[in-house]
Amino acid sequence: MVVVAGRYLDAPALLRAALDRIRDLGPWGPAIFVLLYIAAAVLLLPGSVLTLGAGAVFGLLKGAVLVSVAATLGATAAFLVGRYLARTWVAGKVERYPRFAAIDRAVAREGWKIVGLTRLSPVFPFNLLNYAFGLTRVSLRDYFFASWIGMMPGTVMYVYVGSLAGNLAALGAGSRARTPAEWTLYMVGLLATVVVTVYVTRLARAALARRGAAA
């Protein structure tokens, strides 16, 4: 019921409003952000809104660290719910995704490697996958560390985009204008991040395809 309510109440708008509040919370902001991200992961709300928003609110470095911590904790919380509290509901949901059967067989053989590869590939729905892995035989430890490492490239890219949007918004609000050299470094860094993320994603997708075919 909570998930359905979140969807009908325009969850992205609610999350953006929450980010505006977090911006004004001072030292409490990061802690509230992490708790909000964990709740969003458990409730199947769009984490991408929070990831982009973290870049705008906290900047690149701090935002990436916070999202990395929050996304991993949120994914782990959903994993535990899927494993111990909502197995029947999760099993019904993942039946709609034929790819998951291949993932389940591959996890039985290679565990953390498959978790990490699926985190690198955008083909799989992030929030539902958190729950779905709870049905597999992967250990909590392997799931935690593979998820943390596998989500890093995408985290950095999205936070980078959010930080750039935040800088543009601040410029429009009358903040100090960045020099051409600063903007050049920013754009080169963004381009490099996107290229690396896309490349890693393709490698992960190819590796998953090979393992799925062998399963």
C-alpha cells in the first residue's frame, strides 16, 4: 500500500521537495539524506532523483560518498526484507522478468560476481533487483560488497550530472561565475565519467550475457 501511494502521490516531486528541505538542515542534512535514500530503496521509489539531487545539494565529492553509502545500505535493507519478510510478494514480482531465472542460476555458481555485474548494467531494475537477490543463495556479505563496488561508476556519473546542474542553477541565481578553465575541466571530467561508465556497462552486459547463456 505504501508503494502504491508513493506512485500516485508523485514520488519524484515529493523527493525533490525533501531535497530542498535537506539543503537547509545544515549538519543534519547528510544524515537525513541517507535515511531518506534507504527509505526510498525499500519503498521502491526512484533513487535516481536523490542521486542527481545529491550532486546539486552536496557537490560532487560529498554527494558521491553519501549516495554510495546510502544506496548500499538501502539495497541491503531491501535485500533483507526480500529474504526474510516478503519472499512470496517478491517471488510474484520477479516472475515477470525472465532474465531473473538466468541470474538466479548464475548466482548459484558465481555469487558476488553476478551481483556486481548486474549493478553495473542498467538493464535490470535497481529497486526490484534489491529484493530479488534476497531470494537467491548469495550471502549477505557478498551481496553488500558487490553491490557497493558495482554501483560506484553509475553513482559518480549521476552525482556528477547533478553537481553540474547545481552549478548552473547557482550561476543563474547570481553566484560567482566560474572561469572558462573551470567549466572546461568540469565538462571534460563529465565526459570522461560518462565514457568510462558506458564502457564498463557494456562489458558488464556482455559478461552477463555469456554467463546467462552458460547457465
